[in-house]
Amino acid sequence: MDGKVVPIPYGRAGRGRKVKGLVGSFQLMKSLNKSLILNVIRTDGPISRAEIAKKTRLTPPTVTNLVNDLLESRLVQESDLGVSTGGRKPIMLKINSEAFQVIGIDVGVSHIKVIVATLDAAIIDSLYIKVIQPLDKESLIKLLNESIRRIMEKAALRKERVIGIGVGMHGLVNPDRGVGIFAPNFNLHDIPIRESLESEWDLPVEVENDVRAMALGESWFGHGQGLEDFICLNVGMGVGAGIILNQELFRGTSYTAGELGHTTIDVEGPTCACGNDGCLQALTAGPAIAARAQRGLRMGRKSRISEFVQGDWSQMTGETVYQAACQGDEFAREILADTGRYLGIGIANFINTLNPQKVIIGGGVSKSGDFIMETLKETVETRALNISAKAIAIQTAKLGDDATAIGAATLVLKKLFLPNIPHKR
Ligand SMILES: [Zn+2]
């Protein structure tokens, strides 16, 4: 890690935003070609210069020049010799994943999780900071800065080796401006996350809705790798989704695409936080599961669920119901099976709308595994319209609890490797 530090080419093209100081010294990716080569090395490496030329249709001298730049910046390194196709064995190139780091932040309701990852999203270090509510915009920004400062210290990061900071923020987010437009769980509006963090750290900052960040993380490093179209459904305290179409996040006209938690499943169903009746979220999120358990117990259902909260029903959560199900409790298993059915109805709707290749389910409720997955899959099979839709792969998220933080880091990696694709479709 010693030696001369050459500024990293970091894509800013197309957005007209520049950060002073260190980031100012981050060169704009001077040519499309350099980022093209960098990305081919990422996806196909170890790869020879000749193969890069073939794949990118650039001339060998151009490839050689640009690869030299990338080697000098230390983003790329030479690896073992490849297989000869006649002459001498070619030198192979790969991404120097550990030479730089990226910071990913998952802004949850009760905790902020921050990770440091390599360029291939391997987590080097992480920590949590507790969120104490109520909090205003300034104290939230302060907490974010505190989390960055602490992870930099804990992981002994050199700032010139950090390529940027990604933030996965719950609620409505404008990723083009880096603003949290509305965070319902904090009741905060117009949080200038990017502006505040960039001025504090002189590093590029990317901000995205937490579930969309999770979907991007699964797309690059999880079960969505290589897929063109898939849906990543998060079922936890709320229900939301990130939709990947043509390998890109689909955001919609005003950044609200993916609010699948507020599609109606049962018009006679319980009232949702959004005010409508029978939303998917009101039937399947953790609090909805707990509410169904409480209702059943009030009506005299025999169950061991209340033992897990020492009789204090107000402490009941989706997890309590899951624990009881694991102990063989019939009522708890019934509640989770129903949750799977409701999710199946919702997912069949989304499959019929978007015809994705796969549906990935993340979030706390997805940890209930087979207790929900069995009825979920059955319901999708019954309700999806055609044979290929019925057979669609449905699986739980690969990145688990780290999915949003890794997704947040991926926002920054995406700017490095694919800088020229604008946010808006
Ligand atoms: Zn709703």
C-alpha cells in the first residue's frame, strides 16, 4: 500500500458535479474507453491485453496506453501468465481489489451500519452506531459523519485510498441530488446527505433508497449476478422492492418505483401505515405478523408465542412468531404459512406485470425460510399466468444482513466501473 498515490479516475461525467480538494484531484474518467477497459477487466479478468482489444474493439496500442494508465493508478495489476495461443504466454490483468476501499452505510431505523469493503465488495471491517430518536436533520448528518470517522479509525483507512462513500437511506430518495426527500421513520424531509458528507470528507458520495441499494448489491455480487431483469423484495419492518430492468435500477418518474409493499392484496385487509386497507406490507411485514399473532391470542388461540415475550404481548415481533414456529408451535406456523400465501399473491402480481427472471427476497421476514417459502412458492405457481412464470426462481438474498451496506458501497463502485450510464433512464 506504500508508494506514490496516483489520483483514481472517478466518473463524474454527465452529472456536472465536482467536489473540491481530494476529489478534484480525482481525474474525470478521461475517456469512455478507459472505463470500458476497466470494466472488462472487472467482469472478465484475469484477461490479456489482446483479449481486451478483441472484446472492446479498441486497437492494441490504445489498449496498451490506457492499461498503462490503469496500472499506474494501481486500480489494475498484472497477475499470472495466461495460456499461450502460439507465441509467448501473455501477461494477464486483473483488478487490484485490495488497493482501494469503499465505505457503505446502511441507515436503518434503530442503527446505522457502516462497512469498509474492497473493490470486489469483500467486507474488511464494520460497525454499528445506535440511532436515538427523535432526531433532526443536523443530528442525523452528525451521526453519519461520526460513523464514517469511527470506521476510518477502526480500519486504519488512508483517505486517499477511499474511492467514495455510498449511503443506503430508507424512505424516498433522490439519487441524482443525493437527498433524502422523506424518511418516514425519522419524520425528516429534504436531508442533504450528499452535500453534507462531501463537504465534510472531500470524497464522492452516492445516495440511494436502501432497498434499491440492496437490489444493486444483489445484482453485482449476489443472486442477481448476470441477470437482466429481477425483483429484489425486502420484507422486514416494512415491505419495499428494488427492480432491476436491463441490469439497471428502475426508479420511475419521481423515484418511487418499487413501492410494492403498498399494492393491495386484500381490500378487506388490515389498515396499512399509508392509510389504505390490505396492502402487502400490512399483511406480511414483521409488525403485521406480530399483530396477527396478538389477534389470534386475544381470540383464545392456544399457542406458546406469548411465552417468548414473558406474557407481554406488546413486545411481540415477527421474530417471536418465528421462534415459536421453530419450537413446533402450530399457531405460529399457521401465521407464517399465511404470510407466505400473501407474499405469493403479491409476487405473482409482480411476475405477471414484469416477467422477471428471478425474485430475490431479503429482510428479516425472509429468515423464516421454509415456514413462509413453501406456501409462497405454491401460491405463485397457482397464480402466475404461464408456464415459465410459474417456474420462476424465487430465492432468499445472498448478501443477507449486509445486503444494504454492500449495495450502498456498490453505488460507488458502479460510478467507478460504469461511470457513463446516467441515473435517469
Ligand atoms: Zn400501504
